[in-house]
Amino acid sequence: MLVENRAGSERALALVIALEILIFAFTGPNFLSTGNAFEIVRLGVELGLLALALSPIIVTGGIDLSVGSMMGLCAVVFGFLWRDLHVPIVFAGLAALATGVAGGALNALLITRFGGAPLIVTLGTYSLFRGIAEGLTRGVENFSQFPPAFLYIGQGYLGGIIPAQALVFVVFAAFFWLLLHRSIYGRALRAIGFAAAGNGDARWAGIPVARRLALSYTLSGFTAAAASLIYVAHLGQARSDAGTGYELLAITAVVLGGASIAGGRGSIWGTLLGLTAIVVLQNGLRVSALPVELAGILTSAILVVTIAISQLRFTPAPEAEEDQMKNSQLAVLSAVIIAGSLIVAGSNWWLVRSIRPAPATGSAAAAPIRHTIAVMPKAKGDPYFVSTRLGAEAAAKELGQDLIWDGPADLDPARQNEVVEAWITRGVDTIAVAVINAPGISTVLRKARAKGIKVLTWDADAQPDARDFFVNQATPQGIGETLADEANRILGGSGDFAIITGALTAANQNEWIRYIKARIADKYPKLNLITIRPSDDDRNRAFSEAQTLMKVYPKMRLIMAISAPAVPGAAEAVKQSGRQDVKVTGLSLPNMCKPYVKAGIADSVVLWNTLDLGYLVVNASRQAADGTLKAGATSMDGGRLGTIGVEGSQVVLGKPLVFTKENIDKFDF
Amino acid sequence: MKQRATAIAIFWALLLTTMALRAPSFFEFGNLRDIAVTNASALIVATGMTLVIIAGEIDVSVGSQFAVASVIAGTLVKAGLPLPLTALITLFAGACFGALNGFLVTTLGVPSIVATLAAMAFWRELLRWITQGAWVQGLPASFQWMGLSQAHGELAILAASAALFGAFAWAMRHLHCGRAVYAVGSNRESARLAGLPVPLITFSVFTLMGALTAVAAVLDSVRFSQVQSSAGAGLELKAISAVVIGGTAITGGTGGLWGTLLGASVLAVIAPALTFLGINAFWEKAIQGGIILGAIVLERVSKRGGRRAR
């Protein structure tokens, strides 16, 4: 019954994957190509390793939430040993793996010796590991420039086609398969899980429960460390935010594969199928240029449906009805998938339709060539990039171009690489990226250029040889210095101020802070930066931080908030405190800050015109695609922006704007 | 599980003593009030989470539900609905989100962590897709503080959350339905044999969780004049941590709301306390994780001590 049931859920999952492939073969250009198949494998490796690590644990009825944080810690340890302590790279790698083992052993110790519930213990180490990684690097440290031989693990291709890390994955998958399905250990883990699910204790069967559990958690730490090394090699950069949020996707893959979260059931094949279903869905949506939010929505729908079906089948049913049940359940599953695919197809159709009627402008003879311009923000949900998108869409409409706007939901450099890969597969005309991580993305951008795609960067640059042009709205230096100048102006030459940043690990903000500090040391020695507090890009968190800062530092006269949601958060705190002597400045969008700027709480807000930036990016992309904008040009036609200067390979939008009470009403974004 | 609450209470006393010695201004009325107002909504969510965990389940979708409820409330007010009606509709919507989780868990038999994991991704991504990250701006002036003055608005928020917390604390101890939640959590089969409608109780607990999350979302939103669409990020972990630190067993059946109050206050105080003590923000996450692990270790140690004494 149990074995048969497992086979059933695997069959259902195989059906889901087949349907996904079928749909995407129609909606995604070049989705069905060997190259894309290997790309899918490559992008799934880190996630897949975590899912493998979680499989034996979930089989025992446990869980490990700390695997994503463990990746961050191991990445930092590795980078620190190699760069700062000059440890040979092989030993640094081994030390990172040892860190993983130690972390896994800590989980094991707390669970087996101190009787902590796995969920709680690993919830604690989830914070602890990430916290140590952030503490060690102070959030800013960023280790890069690893030797090419190491980077090959994450970026190279065996024989020019098979991704190098796929080999590592196969080895791990084989190991975990042997462990779980062909060894006495696997049987013990299964027994532990069965016993736990039935409120029993496997010790009654003479199984050394504590030792077997310790094995599975320690292995999980080791595997997470291996995943982090591949992640670092893949992106060419080791940072404390490696693997953020991966734990939930990995758990989803395992559970989708038919493992019971209560314990006892689960297989490596199932995990691999679950992983494939998720990764194919993500890649397919990207290649089809569909909104990535659909990935989360569809994954959760598929998850609930497959689990519900396998659960319902667990309830005892008369033997005769068995087959009938199976068919009806498969029918339900198929119905859900077809409904999902209709949504996908429908929105695709709608997308195409909404783009087509655009080229009404211009006479028939001079109809512009339609290029597919792909533009990627750093994070889709960030209000700053949301407003850039409006400008980009306006430009695409005006110029009669097809615009694809996609990117990571949060600042996730690995996702940016995935999206570029998908665009290369799809075959777009230009790619314009707001780069999160220059060394990491440059490899894929070079690949795109080699395929004849014009590559631009905007907001933040990649390595110069990886792109044709950089649309430079204002350099980090320009922003940092403008903010420092504003602080000096508001404080009247001397006084205490504090900074509220985004996430402590945010690369952008950390760079601005560097230039702010440099400018102050250089020009305004009487300004005193008391402290830097994080807001995690959350308005409410910024509010609380500002409240506390005002009490702890009564002499503080200025809060500089440098993440878009933090300015209204800090300004609201100042408003509610009733303090007239504290002002707020920072980097944010005018609409969010309007009430506070008008009330005089936020003295000024700094930003460039994001609408113009989006407009210019699309405009420059089109001109790069049709050859109007060539290397060596000194200016370009900026459409409604007039003539735009080009310096070397940089298209320069201009200085950042300073919004004040007087001019803020003129801007609506 | 009493031991864990005792361990935390000792830690709590140590922290407060440190604050009294190193930064006495921490205890100024204004500061305590601000911390309480800021964390009132988290306490309400943790209250619901306590019920869910006592019933032997878990809900990791509260953060996403919180965001959706906030945006619903903001959008309705912006459309011109009066605030009381908005609050009612939001409450109903929240109850529906919770009921959906309850349906998946009880009727379809999906384990709660899987069902709510799916709900978490579903609501968050759906909201992202619809709003594209945009905030609800341009709300009428009567939105902030529910049209009251700031001082009265703060008082109303505190009173509402205290009343809700008190009512649940009392009901869980003294009412039949409160005891039933414990019964279901400690042993489902015995509860069923004792004649309790187990699926109905589980379903109700999830529905209540959703409703309480919606109340929390409304009370949190009215502290500001605009609604951010990414609200409630990480709220599920905060609520679960508060419950667990407070000594409620994740396996269900034991624990209580007073422990949760203790856990929620420890978590609420850490970030401001670190700022007051001048400790660098980079270590904050490590300290939070350390507290949870410390509670587990201390609990075990004090249990052993107790056994030896006997």
C-alpha cells in the first residue's frame, strides 16, 4: 500500500513535469533545446543539493531550516580564509566543509542530547548562522577574485556542454540514494520516521536513534557547505547573504516529491522529481517571458494538490474502489494543471495582444523595426524600480518596441544570472541589466554578447568588457557625495547624524555609505556619523529604529535614510515624536515622501528621475540594437529627453535630483 | 515546558537589570510606550499562533496574510469606505484566508506546515503580482490613528490588543472550547474518543488565526498614513519564536498565552535594547538565534537539576 502510494505520487509528479514541458515548448522559444536543458540542470544544483540534504531528515520526521543560512556562513568562512588569511584555496574549501559539518553537528547535538524539537533548534540556528556570517563580515565584506580553476566548478562546461557542477550533483545524488535506499542507515532513518509518525519510538526496535539522527543532520550541514562552494564559484563572489530563502524552496521540492513531513515516507527519486518540477517551471516561465510571480503561485497550487491527493489516498478505502479513486484523483490533478496552463497561456496571449497594437505612430513606410528589449531591475518589488518600469514602458510604447521586464523578487544575484540565461535561450535583441553583482553576472553577459545580443547595464555597472554601454544615472560616488552635502547643509556645518540603511548586506547602500564617510572625512570634519542601523527595506522597521535612535542619542539632529521605504518610516517617527529639532533626509521616491517634505520633517530627498532613467534605458537599448548607437559615439538622441551625452561607453543621464518643498509637486512617481 | 519559561524569565530579569544599570533612560515611559505600540500587532499574531501550536499545528503563512490584509484595508479606505466597515471586511477576509488553511488541513489532510508553506508563497506572490510593489498612498487623513489624536490612537491600539490578549488568555484557561484546543493538541485520538469534534476545532483555530492576523494588520496600518505592500515580512518567524520562547511545546498540548507574552516582550525589547547599549547591529540576528538555542539548553539543564533534587 505504502510503496504503491509512493509510486502514485511520483507518477502524478511526472505527469506535471510532462505537462510543464509541453506547455513551455509552445510558449517559450528555444525552451526545447539541449542547451536549455543543461541550463536548467545547472541552475538547479545548489537548490538540489539542499533538497538532497533535507530528504533523509524529512524521512525521519525532522526538518532543517538552517541550510540556507549555513550556505551564507560557509561562504563567508571560505572567503575569509582564502583572501585574508591566505590559506590555499583547497584548504579554505575543506575548512568551509568542516564548518558545515560543525554546524550540522550543533543542530544534531541540540536535537539529540538536549531534546530540542528540530523545527525550533533549526529555527534558532537559522538566525544564528546567518547572524554570525553578518557579524563576521559586518555585512559589507565581499570576497571575490577567486582563481579561475575554482570558478570552473560553478561556471565551466565539461566538453563545452555539460555544466561542471552537474557532476558534483550526480555524485551527491548517488550517495544519498545509496544511503537512503540501499543501506542499513536508510532503513534506520525510515524506521525512526515511521515510529515518530505513529507516536512510537524506534529505540524499541534496537535502533540507535540519536546516532542516526546525528548522522543525518551532520550530513545536511556538510551538503549545505558543498552547495555554498558551488554557489560561490557560480557567482564568483562570497557574501553573507548566500542562499537566503533557499531552505523553503528545498523543503517544497522534497515534500512535492512525496516525502511525508510527519516522517517515514520519502525517496531520492521523488525529491529529484519535485526539484525538476520547480526548476522547469521557473525556467519555462522566464523563457516564455511570463511574470515570475506565477512560479510561486503555481508551485504552491501544485504542492497542495499533489499532497492532498496522496493524503486522501492514505485514508482507508474499500479495495474495489482503489482504482476508481486513482483515476478520479488523476483527473482532479490534470484539471488543476490544465487550469494553471490556461492561466499561463491566457496571460501570454494577453501579453502579446497588449503589445501588438502599439505601432500606430509613424507612417507605414517608416515603421520602426520591432526589437525585443529585455530589461532587468535589481529587485522587481522595490518601489524605486517599479517607477523605473513605468518610464521603460512609456518608451517601449512610444518607440514601438517589445519590452520584457523581469528580474529577481528580492536582491538575489543568482536569480539575475538565471534570468539572463533564460533570455539568451529565448533569443532577445538587447539585454539591459541593473547589476547586483558585477563579477557574477559578467560571465553570462559575455556569453550573451558572444551570441550577438547587445548588452547594456544600468543603475550599476558590470565589468566593462561584459557590456556595450552603461547607462549611468549617477555614480555611487555622486549619490554619496550629494547625500553628504545635503547633510552638511541641513546640519549647518556641524552636528550628529545617524544612517538608516536597507539590509546590512545591501551592496548598493554599503557603497554609498563608503562615499558618504569619505566625503565627510574629507570636507566636513565637524559632522559626526553616530551609528548605522538596518531597516531591511521595511518601513515599519525603519520607524522603530528611528524612534529608538532619537531616545538614545538626544543630540542627534539628522536621520539619513538611504533605502526608499526607510525615509517615510523615519519621517513618520520624527513626526510622531513631535521633535522639531530632528530632520530627515535620504534617498527615496517623491510620492512616498511628499507629506513629510511638505510638513518640513524631511528637509530634502535625493534621487534621479527614475521615469527618465527607465525611458533612457529602453531608448539606448533600441539604438544599440539597430546600430544607431555605436561604440565611439559622443552623443545620442534621447527622444523626449533631448540630446544625451555619451562619454566613452557610458550614457550619462545627469546629476541626481534634490527634491524639496518647492519642487516636489512637479514629480509624480 | 515550565522550565523554558523560567529560563527565559531569568534571562529577561538579567536583561532588564543590565538596562537599568547601563542605560536607565530605557525605562522612560515614552520609550516603553513606543515599544508596546510598535509590537502590539505582533502580540496579537503571536496569540493566534499560540492557539495554533497548542492545537498541534503550525501556520507559516501569517506574514503573507498580514500583507494582504493591510493592502485590502488600505485599498478599501482609499475607495471611500468608512474605517469601521473596512475593519469588518478585512476581518472577514482574514477569517477566510485562515479558513482556507483550515480546510486544506482538516478536509484534505495536508499537513499544516505544507499547507501554510504553500499559502505563504501563494499570497505573497499574488500580492506582488497585483500591486507590483506599489504602496497604497493618498489615504484620507482620518485613516491614521482612526481619526483620533495620536495619543488616543496609541491608547486605543494598546487597549484593543490587551483586551484581545486577555480574553484569549482567560478563555484558554477557563472555557470549554479553550480546554478543547489543549485536548486536541495533546492527543488527537483521545480527544476524538472523548467526543470532541477534532476537525472542527482545528478548522476554527486556523480561522481564528486568520481573523487575528487581519485585526493585527488593521491596528498596525493605522499607525501610518500610507500602507506598504511588503508589510509583515518575517512576521511568521517572529510569532513562532515568541510562542516557543514562551515555553509552548511545538508538539502541541501544553503551554499558554502568558508564556507567549513573555516571549513576545523579550523579542520586542532586544533590538531597542541593543541600540541603547550601543551594540553593533551586525550581531542582532546571531543574538536572536542564540536566545532560542539558549532557552532549549537551559530548559534541559534545569530539568536535569530538578530530577537530581528529587
